[in-house]
Amino acid sequence: MKKFAESCNGYYNNRAIEGWVIRCRQDNGEVFFFKYKYDEPYLLYREWREAMGSYLNNKPMKYRYPQTHDYMKFIRELYQTDKYLFDNLSKKKGIIKIRKMFLEQYKDGKYVPRLIGSATKENAKYKLIVPIGLSGFGKTTIANMLKLLYSNVAHVENSNFRKKVDVKFIQDVINAFSSSTSIIIADSYNHIRKNREKLINSVNCLYPNTLWTVAIHWNIKSVPKKEVLEFIRERVETRGENHKVITPERSPDYPFLMKTFLNDSEDIDRTSHEDHFINDVVEVELKEDSVSVVKKLIKALNLEPKTDEEIENAYKKAIDIKITLEQKPEPKKPLFYGLRIKYMNCSEVAMEYLRTYSSQHSEYVDDYEQVKLLIEKSDFMQREHVELNNPKNSTKKTIEYYDNLIGSDNSVQNFNNPELEANIHVSSIVWTSKALFMPVDKIESDKIRERIVGKEEENGDNEPNYYIMLARKGEEKAIRCPSIIKNIKNFYDKHPDLKPTPPPEEDSVTLVDETYTIDETNKDKEKEILHPETLIQLLPTSIKNTSFIKPIKIVNGQDWKQLLFEPIKIKG
């Protein structure tokens, strides 16, 4: 029996076998069985099974048997052309069928691969769309439009943008390809070369000759970062909570995240080893509409053309799609409570004041250029606001007061509540080498709780130093502004003749908001402008009415400068 088993060497009647089950009888007459297994093909077949699983799960593996290399060439070819054969492998079904198919082609110890030409956009069986852009660029809208226009499109979203390489996201993209889905939109930022290399290369390893990869590349390198970030902020606030990850409520720190991602962004370079698997690039301008982008994609993917009407209808339906969260997110406590400036861009106004003053006093032209550069390179990413309450230095009663007043879960939605609107008096801008802000003279509101400021209480100075942060550089913290304001007050106590006398009546103070935003061109939309239904506030790129721009003088302090102007009121 042993000689017979050894002579078979894994085969019997020209059929590959794993081994024999041998029935024996002991001396006492009891029957027992044992198995005689061959290294080949038994262990060989097991390696084939494991190698196929590693390949499908995108995991590297070293092979013991030379035949496995031929087997995996066969598997890669078969996966590209007949992927449905692999659908039930997770249930351990179809393994033997695929192995038999290989052995039928494995003659005389050799496997001759089938000739499969390189993929083109005309013949590619599978197509991968890789958007390269940040939140608010319209990636999801574009994906939804394509899904509405074509039945073989799937949309895979990355729900964890903070990880450098999300292995689960890559596997989800791979798994999404099927007999009925041949086009995948891999919806992530994909802004770092090594990350998109990992994604594209992982998919390409499975479909090396049948995959066509198209990248959507938003042109942001030629646009000032501040403009890009402002665009993102408007888009994020417009869509509100209709996003799975980045929203004003659930991700209040998103401006800082977006700036980090923007700084890390790397352009496409198809000559680099990271981007060389990208077959085509659809170039898109920052504010280009989704309809235009989809038209470009249809051409780049060689899809069946659609009429303008069909594409427009798909767009209308796509923007109406509401997301559904698998679980309700836990409400986040506000970082602080404050007055956000409405209808006016204070940094723009500050620049206009300085420009006007420096045009009449040439010795301050350098200050104008310094402040202009500070604004352009600023690290301050929040909307302009007056901070009223910070949990770190506020009493429990103060925190509870604002929680009840605004509603901790609806602070963003309450932004347009007219009952919570206030008038903010300002009459100067202050700048140092690292910061630019507007000190607040007074706030007209009966909703603001009196604030006691830490150590100043011990010195008998309980007057809070409110301010509007406009720009800052590097590690400079906004918390330094109150101490600068205090130094300015002390300076004027010693030099009272340097500060202009305020107007005798507060009624004469100009309320900028109406004169700034409402004129004969938009008078009919006055109600919408004063309390718009959306979260996009009116932030004009140019000053419509400059009658309130009346700079008076600049005062030089020890490490600060202050430009004083006729007092104005703005809304928050």
C-alpha cells in the first residue's frame, strides 16, 4: 500500500488528488481509518486557496510553490473578465471550480496566459473616478448625478477623512465593482499623492488590463488660499447638516481641518510613480458648476451621451437628496458663545480704512502693506465674531445662561434669529506684527450676560475687553488681544490728549449694515438681506457705499498701532 501511494505522487488515473483514506483492521479486529496526504497537490492547493484570498483582500503573500505564480496569473486574468465567479468565495463556494478551470489550461507543467490588451476608455470593462478636492467642492453632487444618469455607477464615500490611508475605504471601493457595477466614484479628498497611489494601485492590481482611471482635479493652486477656504466655508454652511461627516454642527473645527488639508494638497503629476496609473485628468475650476463637470466626465469615460435637459434634471434631483445617518450623532457642546458679524466683512473694511489713511499720509504706506500681507497669510480661520463666553473662564451660571438662550444643539440654526441680533460699536483697528483686530467700544443688547474677567476682578477692573479678531500670524493667540486692549487703555490714561473725543450723541453713530448692503439695486430684497433664510451671509467683494470710511488718526503705542475712525455700528 505504501509503495502504491508513493508511486501515485499526487495523481491517480491522470487526476490530481489530495491523498488517500485508508481503512485498516487492528489485531483485535477493530476497524480504524487514517489519511495519507500528498504535499502536492494538497498543500499546493491550500496555498492556491490562500494566495487567491490574499489577492482579493489586497494583502501581500510569499509563495512556496513555483506553480502558484502561474496560478495567480490565471486568477488575475479571470478576475478581470469573469469576476462573478469569485462572488461566493467568502462562503467557500467556487474554489474547486476555479481550480479545475486553471488545471484544464495547465498543460505539461506550463500555463500560457491569454493575451489581454491594455485598457482604453473605449474598451475598459471597469472605470474608476478619483476626485481630488476638499469638502464643498461638489464631489457628492457629481456622484449622485452620475448615479441618476447611469445604472452601472456606484458611489463609495470615505467616512473617515482624518486617517492618512483608510484601508477600509480602499477595500470598499474594490468590493463595489461587480457584474452590474462597472464605474466607481471613490469619494475622498485624495489630495495626497501617496494616498491616491495606494487607492489606484490597489484597484489596478486586480484589474491591470481592464481598468480605466479618471481623476477630477480642481484647480486650487492658482487661487489664493483664503479665497479657497472662504468658498469651502460658504458651501459647508449652505448644505448645513446634509453631509455624513463635515457639517457646522458636528464638525465645528472644520475650518482648521480644511486649512491643514489645503496645505497638504499635492497636484497631479502623471510622470511621478504615485500618479502614473491615472489614465486621464478632468481639469475643473474651483467654482465650476457640477453640470459642466459631469459633461466633461461623460466624455472622459466614453459614456453614452446625455442631453442637456437630462443632465440638468439629474442635477436638480441630486441637490435634493438628503443623507441618512446610520446613528444619530452625539450633540457637541459649543466651543464658545459669541456675536458673529453679519452682512459685513470687517477685514475688508479695515483694509479700506488703512488704504484711505495711507493715501493721505505716505509714512503709513508700509503699515498698509504689512496689514494687507497679514490678512492674506492669516491663520485665523473662523468667521469674524465677538466672543462673549468661553467655557474655560466662564462660570457655570454663565454657560447655562447661553445654553438656554441659544440652545446648545441649534446654535448655527439660531444665527438668523432677529431677537438675538445686536449692534456692535467700533471706532478703531489695532495691529501688531502678528495680529489684527477691532476693539469693541459697546454692544447694544439686553441678551448679553455681564461677564467678570478673571484676575482683573481682583484689580477692580471688571470691564470685559471685547474685540473682533481679523487676522493673526503663526502661533499668535487671540487671547492676547484683551491684554493689548488693556495696555492701550493705560496708554490713553497717561496720554489723554492723543485720543480723539467721541461724538456727543450716540444717535449720530452710523449703522453700517443697511447703508453698506442695501441700495437702489437691491432695495426690493431688503428683508432677505437683513435676515436671509440661508446661512450664507452677504459678504460683498467690494464696498458699495464708503460714506462711513472716515479715518481720523493713527496712534503709535509701544508694540501696537491703532487707527481711529468715526464710530460706526455693525450688526452681530
